[in-house]
Amino acid sequence: MARRRASGVSSDAAVAFDITFDGRPVRALPGQTIAAALWGAGVLAWRTTREGGRPRGAFCGIGQCYDCLATVNGEPNRRACLVAARPGDAVTTQEGHGRAGLAG
């Protein structure tokens, strides 16, 4: 029987894995969002604004504000606070729109 840890993750499911952020390895746990894994690694910003290039990361944490947009596995405009981290995910800093014609 799996035991619960204070984090709410069962001990059987808590096998860490790696994702990458701008080419460097970041540890993640099953069930963590990309934003949570990045926070855990001390990364607070993974997007720059369209105008001015100001850094952004998670703000609301529930997918409403779009400040946490990141490029995940080559796909821009993914809300890092909603996307579950998967082994081998490649997350890169998103600059502005990510690609022409998309909000961001």
C-alpha cells in the first residue's frame, strides 16, 4: 500500500525524472506542472513580454492570466501552470508571441 507524504504525493509515485529548461536539466515529480517543477528549480520567469521584453512566469497559478506561457516541446503558448511535466519535456523561454498571429 502506498503511503502519503506531506506533499500529497504517494511514496510509490514520487520517482523524480528530468525535463529541460533552455537546455539545462530540471527535476520534476509525477503530477507536478511544468510551472511547479521550474519553481522548484528556482526558475521564476520563462516568458518575455511582446513589448519591452519584460520577464514573466506564473502569476495566478490557475490558468486564467496567461503570464506563464512557455514553449513546450516546440509548441508555443502552453500555460505552464496547467501542463503536467512529462519525462523528457523540453521547455524553452518564450519570447513575445511565440509565433506570429498568436496571443501571448
